[in-house]
Amino acid sequence: MGVWNNASFITTLGIPDSNLVQFNNFRFNLSPVQTRITSIAAGPERSLYFSAERGIYEISNYSIWNNESFTISPVYRGKSNSVGQIAVDVLSNNIYWCDGLLNWIAMKPLSVTNATTSLTYRVLIDRDLHQPEGLALDPHDGLMFFSENYPRCRIERASMSGNNRTVLLYSGLIRVMSLSLDTEDKRVFWADYERHTVETCGYDGSDRRVLRRMNGVPITGLQFYENVVHGVSPARRTVVGIDANTGDVVYDSVIPMGDPYAVTVFDAAVNTSIIDPCSLIQCQQICVNTPFGPTCLCGEGFLLEADGLSCKVRTWFHDKGLIINNATMFYMLDTRFINGQGGRVPYMVTSSIISTFTVNAHSRLIYFADAKTNSLYELNLFTQRYRLVTSTAPAAGTCQILNGGCDDICIPTGEGRECKCDAGSQLQADSTTCSTNVKPDDFLVVTDFSHDRILQIDMITGEMSRLPLTVKKCTGLSLGQASRELLYSDQALKTIQSFSLLTRNTTVLYTTGFYFAERMTVGASTGHLYFTALSTLSNSSYIGVIHRTLRVHRTLIPNLQTPRAIALYPSKGLMYFRVLFWTEIGPFPGIGRAHMDGTSREYIVSRDILVPNGLAIDYEANRIYWTDGEKNQIESSDIDGGNRQVLTSDPGALMMDIVVNGQLLFYTAWNRQRFKEDNFVKSIYVLKIVNKACSNGEGQCSTFCFPTPDGGICGCQDSVSLLPNNKTCVGAPRCTSDLTGLDLLDCEPSAGLSCRFQCQPGLTLTLNTTLTCTPGGQWNVIHCSGVPSFHAAATVFTNDVQSGIFEKYSLYIYIGGGCALLMVLVPVSLLLRRFVCRRKTKEPPRLHYESSVTSESNPYSAFMNRGYENSCMDRPKSGEYNTIAEMMMYEDMKAPGGGTTDPQNPYLKPCDNRDIDTYFIPCTEHTESPYLKAI
């Protein structure tokens, strides 16, 4: 094993087959101690190869008995300081390596001949390759297997000459750092560093299966040997052996000193080749075995001759390197020179003043701008001549440039590239774009923590869709049923965001700062978002709540250890949360209970519970259900924690979250790549229970209303106090209570509240008997229209819409008291009432705005038409709403016990009476408003 901190090699005599093996048989220390051994491979004739410090080195005569005979010599200098496996071709005596920074796979002969030097090497694959790290060889079959880890991980196969590339796997992978082969049974083994898995498949990519899930153990080095897969993890300082057939752990041992990063097995019998196919031909520089037999190759800077054996110089410039310039000259530094190898520095002098340049490495051309002549030139590195050009075209058909134009996954092919889509999305007709179907209802939604995505599962067909979201390490999910919004947490950004299932728009709801939201749920009564917030500091996590309209936050229960799941029971005003183990300080896991304002905190389950990961409530039977990730059981108890029952178990699953729907429980598990459904629950009440104390503004709170067993309690955001009325928070926006034409009934006109009212005498009701004070301190709409008693008046909107003040000009008519005078005044009164007042029994004059004034610049347009610019035909029909608040208000009326359908409810039939259009407010023909014109 290659070990970090301090740099050394640890060797054990014999292959481990149980935990009884000691891994301190022999330790060989490297200097300096900061050296990082990134890969290790056994070679022929007791040689050991390792990569470290921008190079590949050989330890010859390696022996656990005599370390004085060791000699360490460089094999190749010029590798970048990136991680990547090395592999030895023991058949033809070549060494291969991945370079994750230079983005290529290269090789060189280990033996030096008359035609080769220690500097001879060849880059085999560098096209459509990003961050290659895993590498394994089958020299007898002439095959090479490697992984690419950016931007999307995939595993490929090619011949050992770098030709005939084939993509084996491209989905369900995150970062594959190590590969190993079973050359007899033709199987590939790999460790996914991010998914914490050890997996296997056939040489053709078929028969893929997870051999072992190593939860919390990221593996960096892997080696197959005699039906056991050996892996090392520097994060856990462990070496583990896994049965290649069953996935059972053969041994699992801790390395007491150092961090094991790489592992290999040395077996002299395995490294003995009977016949080297390359001995049958006389290659001048390099020979490799391929599926088609031995093949000759040439090093960088050389070209294979027509005889297929000899090499000739290809160009005076290096094949790989860094080109730099001054005002008149180009220089080239070989890649190995950059990384410490050294060598010659070819250059070329021009008669131009070089202002900028670019390189077409494939064609060995340099294009540069000449500031002297304001021209663009092409310099040919073969002929060392340049010519005047006018234009050039970018390369196409490759995954290297802009991901090949693919929306998701780009797969290089022999003809160019092919676009693919990840699980949950479909390739469109243009063969580049990926799309997904977002369902508004009848679905399950689940987070894929490993692959940073949120998946939607159709409850009827089982079809999986990937929601069009960009999210990092999402753990918390909740649904706003009324608004059709998906609320989710982002651990990387420390935010809570909302995604509309109808419009597909994403909005940042709240930023959690140093904490991240672990789990969350929406209160059915208030729409508030309750969540558990985690911190890396001890006893500083908490449970909080967010007002989704006002975007303010309140801490309910502080100083928790590690809260995770959360569920609400609003009908009884209770909130449930659970606590996980904190291994450093020995916390007590359990399930707690508190009022929804955070008071009366107590634990109802604290015994025989280990890792309660998920929580759900049966509202009808008054029972709670939870998953235990350590015991891998689903358990249940009553609301007080008594009468506990074990419903089911799933050994080795690592159960996580749980939800209830009808008579079914759905749960997720880290070690199960599926969604499990079990019919264990009876009499589940599917709909969320609504607490009347805080629904529809009953609490009359300016900010938060918390349902409790004794009713609703008002609360404010953090660091803000309630006023003496125990309803209004200090500094909360308020709407004016002086409104024309109506009287408020028992109302605190604070932002976010809905108030009941009645129209003044002579005015008629146009909408429901409530109006809402918006977060900006404005009433949403005026609900009464007509002519007040004893007044002949016309109401005109002024430009001061924000203040909500209306100017009212009244013409009072005093009626005398004589019969003669009365007979004279009656005809005049009738004429005035016809042309000035327009009684409410007749159609009032409609307000019209000039066509040159758009609705965006005319606030009266949206107000008068309820957000619609045209007549009644364009306004909402039955079942349609203008705002979320209106929809929730009417949905509450439709709920059981919420009232009957009102035939005059304008949300159902906004334009039933075409003769009396109550959406328009009367005015005279003498209005002076610049926005309005009477017709």
C-alpha cells in the first residue's frame, strides 16, 4: 500500500483473508514525508512502480527482507501533479498512466534501446477526454479500461494502442478513481469515490451490479486478486477486502499510522509472461499488444513509416507542449519541460509584430494577428512558412468544445459525437436537447443526494422524471399543495428555494446563512414553512419557521444537537421532530414533541431508538411512523410515544425518509436504488388537517400565527417583539383603516391579514366579504360600488394609488319643503340623476383607458380588470383565480365543513350579470384623471 502522512509503503506477507492479518510486517519510508503517492503498480522482476511528485518512479529489487538493496529511479518526469492510476503492461514491458490535468492517457516503454531514450513516450488518447483517473490493463487481450470524471463520469474501453474506443457506462457514476480487472472471468471492478460503492460489470458493460455499498467510506485504490477486491480509504484509514462474488466483507482493518491511498498485489507467477507477442516483430521504438495482434507505435514527435516498423521525425516542434511568444518570436516548451524534465526549446522568428495568436494543434498550425500590417496569418509548423488568410472556422463534432452542443451527456463516437440524456429526461427530436415532463399532481418526489437532482415519480405509471433544477446536496423537500410549489433546500448555497410545478420558475425563498435546512414541511393552516437547521457547531442546530409571504424567519427551538425529520399535526397544534446521535459527545437520539410555537418541549421516544431518519403521521389513527437507519426498521407509536409497534424491516437498507399516502407507506433507503411501497397502514386520512385557529386570518396576527391546543398564538420574527395587543409586531406594515364606502369589522389592518367588512348604506357588495392587506401595506381591492344614500357623487381615482387615498367630490342637493317648489324641482332632479348619478339599477358607465397607455404603465388597468386587460370574456372562469390567497380562500370554502358553494361568489362566476358589471366603478363624464376616460 502507498501511504500518505507520512509517506511510506506498507507491505504484508501473504494476501489478507481475515481481520487477523497484521499490516505492519514491513514499512518503507519515503523522503520527504510530505510526498503523496497517488498510484502504485507491481512490475516484472521484483520491481515496484509508483507515481508521485509530477513523475513516475521505479523501486527495483523490492523485498520485505532487505530494504538496503532498494534503489529508486525516475521512469518518467513530466506528469502533472494530479491523481491518476498507473498500470504496467507486464507482457510487453510498457507502463501506462492517466494525467487528470493534461487530460490524456500516455505510455512509454520501460526498456531503453538504440532507437529509444528515457524521454520517449506517446500520448494514446487525448481527444474527448477530461480528468481521466481510473486505469486498468488486460495485456493478453490487448485491452485498456479507463474512467473520465468531468463533466460527466463514464467508463470506456479501448485497445492498448488507444484505438477502438467504446463507452461502456455513462450513467449512475460520479467519480471513478480506481479500476481493476478479473482477466479470467472478463470483469471490470471499480470504486466510485462519491457514491461510496464498489461495483462490477462485464468487459462489454453488461451485467452491472453493486458489489458493496461502503457508506461513509470513499475508496481511492482498488485491486482484484483471486476472487477478492482489495480497497483502501485514506479518509477512514482502512483497508478492506470484499468477496468478488457475494460482496461480503472478507476483512476490514485499520491502518494505525498514515492514510493508505493506493494498493497493489505482487505475485511473481502472475507477472511471468510465457510469450511476448511483440517479440515476433521488430518495432523500432514502441510495441503494444492489441486485440488484433502486436502493433508498432512511435514516440511523440515521430511518425510511423509505411513499413509499419520504423519511425521518422514528424515536426521540429514538440507534439505536446506550451507555445509562448514575444513581439516577433514563437517558443515551445515540451510538457515534460514544464513539469521538471527539461530539454530543448525550439523557436521561430517572424517579421511580424505578434499581437495575439491561437493554435490548431491537430493540423500543426498557428494563427496569429500581425499588428504591423493589421493582418491574420497562418503559420505551418511542418514547413515553417506562413501565409495571409481571411477567416478560420472552429472545430465541430467533438465533446471537447461546449460539450459537443449536447444539453446533458456527450458521448464521443468514431464519426464525431452522440448526445444522451440522464435518467429521468428524454432526448428530443433535435438529438441534442433533453427535456422532462413535470407533473402537477399524482406523483412522489424524492431527492437524489449523490447525483444532485430531484426526481418525480408518477404514482400511476411509475415513470421517473428529473425536475429541471440545479441543486447541490438537497436533503429537505416539501410541497405547497395550494400553490403547486415544490420547496427544497440547497446545502451548498445555504438556501431554501421554491419551484413552481406550473410555470417551472425557481425563486429563492430564504437564505439560511451558516446553517442548512435538513428537512422541512409546510403548515396546512398558515402556509408557513417549518424546517430543521443544522450547523457544524455543537448544540447550535435549531428548528425554525419562515413566513413565505413576508420572507421573515423565527427560531422556535434553539440549541439542538442534530435534528433531522419534521412533521406537523396542526389539528392539535403539535409539532414532531427527532434527534440523531452525535458521536463526538454521545447525544441521546429520540423523537420530541412541542407546541407549534416551540413551547412545551418534551421527548416522547428516547429508548430503543438509534437513528430515526424519517417521520410521518397518521392523522386519523393518531399515530406516528418513523424509520430507523441503524436498525433498518419502520416503527409506529401513538401520539404520546406509547403502544410502539415494529411494522417491517429491511436489513442493510439504511432507511431514510418516509411518507404516508392513503393506505400505503413509501420509504427511501440509501442502499436501495428504488422506491419501496408497503401496505401496512390502515385508515389513513390523506388530506392535511387544518387548524381553524390560524386559517383564513382567524388569528389576526401581523406576522406568524401558531396553532396550539388552546387556539392561535401570534409571534414575530427573530429580534422583533409583539405590541401590547399581542397580535401586531413592532414595525409591521399596516393598511389604512379609513376606507371609502365600507366599514372594517374587528380587524387589525396589518400586512398579511384578511379583514371582514360591510358596505356602507347605498353601496352593493361586489366580491367576498373580506379584503387583504398586502405586505406593502395596501389593500388588494375595493369591494363596494354604487351610490351612497343622500349623496349624488362620482368617485375618481387619483395618481396616488400607493397611498390608497381616494378623492371624493360630492354635490349635495337640498330639497325644499313646499308643494309648488317640489313640483318644479322633480323634473330637474330626474334629469340630474339620469346624467350625473346613473342609478345603480342601470349599467354604470365603464372606465376606459386610452390605447396608447399600456397596462404596465397604467396601474388602473390591472386594478379595474382584476389583472386582465380586456372585458369579462377574458376574466377568470369557474375554478380560476387571480392570486394564491384567493385560491386558498376558496379551496377552504370547498373543504368539508368549510361552507357551501355561493352562486354569487365572483371567483366562480365573475361575470354572471352582464347588465351590472361590478368590476367597474362609476364616474362622471367630467373626470380629470389622466389615466381614465368615461364612455
